Amino acid sequence: MLALILEILLSMNNIFLHAEDLKAMSKEVRVHLINSLGGFKSVALLGTQSAKGNNNVAIFSSVFHLGANPPLIALVFRPSPPERDTMRNILETGFYTINHITETIYTKAHQTSARYDADISEFEAVGLTPEFKEGFLAPFVKESVIQLGITFKEKFDITINNTTMIIGEIVQIHIPESCYSVDGFVDIEKANTITCSGLDSYHKTVRLDRLSYAKPDKEVTSIPIR
């Protein structure tokens, strides 16, 4: 059935868009189109606290792995204005959390993208719970199954489109024992972590396989998840 569906899709007429077509589009259509083309993305909630002690939580789909030694993770902020409370809090305090989103909280997570005033806690506004633990100075999202504590390391201004990249180091990891494999692999599907595409489409996942390390003279094999 899947092969038939793919055959039908491949036989359909394609839409060809040139750079001039993109320029002629309305801003809304162009933003939805370009944001969808990169495929599925990780989506997470970032927890921060302002220098005045106000808790903030916001959804991000621009979080990505940067390196394992040291354990670095990066994210990209869209241009300002408007002022980005999350980035300001990170730069002022040096601490933030990254919290996986599950099926049970994705609508609340999406609502955090609304532009609340700086003195309003998105935690309270959308019905999520800030959680402080292990002496970390930024709030985790209690309802999240996988939580990371991050310390700020570097900031890069990207001049081509006026965005900003923030790089942080993972200093705390909170995951269920049942999701942790003996070789270090974290089964995020078992944790019900979701993914997203575009700006507003959320998806569950189904694992196809986990494969062995690829070498030129060796056939890849399936790796059991233990």
C-alpha cells in the first residue's frame, strides 16, 4: 500500500517555484512554505527566569544538537523587535531549560508562542507548572518527561537575516529510567516526545528501525533497543 501511495505521488504534477515567485508571495504564505520545507523538526519548551524572578516558558522549533564533547545544544531566535523575553533572560542569568513536549501538553505548549507581556508568566497563562530542582536556577516544565538544564556559552548574531544563535552546554539531564538504553541511546518515542513541521503542525512518530554504525565494508544491521 505504501509503495502504491508513493508511486501515485511521484506521478503527480510538480509545482515549480522560482525565487521571483517567492518574492511575490504574501508574507504569511511564504513563511508557511519555507518553514515547512526543512522537514520534521525538534520542538521543545524553553524555561527561563528573569533577573527579577519572573518565570517564562516559550516554545521553540529551532533547537538542534551541536556537539557531544562538550555537550552543546543550539537554538536560533528570530529578529527583534519585538523583544525576546527568553533571550533576554538567558543573557541576563546564564541559565535555561529545554523540555520535551508530549501529546498531553502540545496545545498548551503552542499557546506559549502568544506575545504575553514580560511580567506575565506563560506557565500560569497556559496551565503549565514551573519546577525547580537540583539547585538549578531556571524552571523546568514539570509536565515534561525529558528535561535538560542548560548554561549559556556563546551568542552569535547572524547578519544575513538579523537572527541570533545561542549556544549552551547541557549540565543536567532528567529522563525516565525506562527510556534510557545501556549504550546511552534515549528512546524519545517511548517518552511520547512529539515533533513538528512548519509553524503549527504537530506529529507523533513511529520508529522504522535503529541501525548499526555504517562502514564501507560492512552491511548495516538493526540494533535492538535495550
